[in-house]
Amino acid sequence: MAQLLLIEDDPTIRSSLSRALGERGHAVTSAPTAMAGLRDAVDARPDLVVLDLGLPDLDGLEMLRMLRAVSRVPVIVATARDDEREIVRALDAGGDDYVVKPFSAAQLDARIRAVLRRFGTADAGEETAVGVGGLRVDSATREASLDGTALDLTPKEFDLLHYLAARSGQVVSKKELLTEVWQVPYGGADKSVDVHLSWLRRKLGETAQSPRYLQTVRGVGVKLTAPPDAAGGGTGDPA
């Protein structure tokens, strides 16, 4: 059973979604404002947050940035804003998926289950860590390290690194990254991918001109491979 926090100011929507998600096996608590939701997210430590953007006390995007400063809890943005720029802003601010109102409870439930799978709700004893050279990425703890030193990654940087590490040696297109990591299935602009790859390279101690782990395949995409001099040469099983 997943513990969900629904942050939604409309009492009718809040009540109906809470009831429908509860009927689908989730434990749901709710908050009508951004600040109440932020407190609940920090204190109650839910498995996932469903966040409306049009909140009365604070814009949902600003609340999401505040939440991301203190928590890596998965967040699905659920809002009436359907402009592509708003979707990109929400995902770049730390959202893990985006659903536009009106939507059915069944659709939201499917997205919740998909996001929780991506966040490594693995069975006991199941391998959740991926090792590539001196790089280790653990989907269960959402921690990554390079040569034994912890990497300070944003949630989206972690998702990107984990997706590539789990497919070590495979060329992954930017379109695939947008679809699977950014959850933008219709194929938006790939600027967000380029920016996050640049940030990730910096944290891995490399550049596009002098790559070690992240290799650009011109006109195709990017792949993550262990450099010849990396410690721990092998690759772990994907989570």
C-alpha cells in the first residue's frame, strides 16, 4: 500500500480523488494549501505527492522548489495548466510526472504506480544498485557515488544517471530520455536533456570535450560506459 499525499485546494476534487485512490488500495492524506502540504510532506514522509499548481497561498511550482530543497519524494503534478512551457517548468523544477485536468482516477493511479516503480520499490533481496566502473547508483536509497565519494544530485539528475547506468553501453536517444525520464511522451524540445547532461558531466568531473562516463554519439544520442581507468570495472544488474 502506497502512502499518498494529495495537495489540492478544490474540496470536491480533493474528496473524490482521495476516495477513488483509496478504493484502489492507496492510503491517502490531503492538504488544501501549499504550506500545509509542505509540512505534511516533510513530517509524514509519504511515498508520493500529487500536487496541484493553482494553490491559494503559494504557486505550486514555488512549493515544489521548496519541497525539493528538503525532500526527494516523488511528485506528480496534477493541474489544469496544459501549456508546454508550464509542463517543462514543472518537470525541471523537480516534478516526476505531469497530468493535465480533467483526468480519471484510473489514469492517475496508473501514473502513480509507474512513478513508484521507477523509484525502486523493489522486493526484499532484489538488487537495486547499478555499478559501472567506479560509479554506483542505487535506486532504493536514491544515492549515487563515484569512486566512493557521494554525488550531490538533484532528483532529475539522479533519474537521468540511473536510467543511463541501467543501460550501460547502450546508446539512448534524447527522445527516449524525454519520454522515459521527463515523462514527455509527445516529444518536446530536448534542451532540458542537454542542460541536465551538462550538469551531470560537471558532477562526474568531465566535460563534453573530455568525456569519461558520458559518451555522446553524434546524431544518435548518449551512452554511459566505464572508462578504461575506472575502478571496479564491471556492471551491476539493472534495478
